[in-house]
Amino acid sequence: MKAKKLLLPLLMIGALSAQAVKFEAVPINHVYSPKGYNSNDDVEIVVEGILPNLCYKNIKSEVSIKGKDVVIDIKAQKNEDPNVGCAEMVVPFLKGAKVGLLDKGWYRVMINGEQRSDLYVEEFDSNGLEDEILANVEVVEVDEGSRLIKLKGQNASDCLVHDRIDVKSNEKDAYSIKPQMKQVSDFCPMKMVPFELEMEVPDELQREKVLLHVRSLEGKSINKLFKNNL
């Protein structure tokens, strides 16, 4: 009986806590649609926005495809407990939304109910792409005031060496960066090998801030905002 009496207040506290927390749409500043995805890729859209105050956290994306519309809801968990104070501090965020596989063609990108960008997906061409090996980039370092960036990570074997870095511009606001490796030996023992690559960010996009969308292994990517210093 005592256990039941103790359990009831705990359940009530849990229910009240659940009611005090909900997910709510948050303000969006800009939407980036990187170029270079094809119909065999896990497409990603990148969203820049703000959290209104410190009672917002845990940003999430909900994605659905409706015809030629990529519909994305960007929400954050909001604490509505009246006993919790919310510091008035705007928190910027950059959130990648995984869309998945898309057929070739143009798509509208709808964010929180509004069209914010468009996206073109190329047809997958199997000629030569099966041998493509992306570097396992884990960190992108941007030096303030310089156009040089560093791509750091670890490859799974010493039989892989740096080949080249492919860069594609979407001609608006984003560079897609694909660091390519090549296999130089048939003997590839499992051995984590650190690497550091350096590249210069192109200056063809006339925008104060651009997205660096660095593609990595297994459909992963790293997104960084770069100040163009125009």
C-alpha cells in the first residue's frame, strides 16, 4: 500500500513534466541546398536559424516528400514550466536535415510551411563512381580572416592516400566539397591513419556568408559557415 501511495505522486510529477515540454517551430534565417547530389545519394538540406532563448533546445527535423516538394519541419524542444526562468539569449544554429534518396529532377524545399529554396538532383551515373572513395573527414577547421581551411580525419588503412578535392558551387550560397582518396595497394590492413588536408575556399560566390558542405564516408557530412569577407 505504501508503495502505491509513493508511486502515484511520482506519476503525477512525470505527467506534469511531460506537459511542460513540447516541440515548437523555430525562426529560420536561411536554407542551403548544396549541389552535387544524385539519385543514388542520401540528400541533405542545411538550415540556419536561431533559438529565441535558453528554454529552447534539442533541435530536430521532420522530413517528408510530397510529389516534387521536400517538406521539412524544423522544431526545438521548449520548456514551458512556469517555474523555470528563460534567459533572454538568442542562440544561432546550423542543422542538417537528411532527406534520403530522390529521383532526378527539380524540387521545392519547404521549411516550416514556406518555400525557402530549390534543389536539383542529378541522374546517378554508375560509370566510374563505384570506385569513388571519400576521405573520412571528421573535423573542418576554419581560420578567421583566411580563405584556407583544414579537413582532418582518419582513414581506415594506409593503402589510401589523398587524390584530389572536388568542389562544386550551387552558384548561390554553398560549396559542396568532396575530398577524394585513392587506393595505392591491394594490401589494405585495418589501421587508422590520421590525415590533414588543406584547401583554399573559392571566392566566386558574392555573399557575406557561405556554406561549406563537406561530404564524408557513409553519407555523412560536416557543415560549416564561412565568412566571405567581401
